[in-house]
Amino acid sequence: MYKVKVFVTLKESVIDPEGAAATKELKKSNFPEVENVRVGKYVELTIDKTDKNVEEAVHEMCKNLLVNTEVEDYRFEIEEAAAK
């Protein structure tokens, strides 16, 4: 069994209004050292062992469903997990 952590962020060229709002509020809340906030998402998958290449399968899942590759970048980590 595998535990996969997928981290999705907006591409640098994409404006992040949620991040801009968070940056503004943090500065107003006595955190002037915060220069920039980029907001993304985190997806966690649990995948049964299979004959498929897990890394290739996760790339397919991201490209086909989990990530809008037009405006988002992603990276992931794969860990072996103990079966429940």
C-alpha cells in the first residue's frame, strides 16, 4: 500500500487573489515580514499495491483529474504505508 501526498500550486505566472488577500491581512495583523503568500491545495491518496508503476499512475491522476495543468503545477511524494 502507498500513501501519496500531492502538492498543487498556481503557476508563478498566474495571479493568486487568495494569496494576495492573505498577504495583505497578515501584514495588517502585525506580520510585516511576510512578503508574499501563494495558496495551493494538498491531496492525499492511499493506493493499493499494483503491477502498475505507481509514479506514472500518480502523474496520470494529476494530469487527468486532480490538477488543472493550464494554471497549476504539482509535485508529489510517495511513501510505502502499512496495510490496515
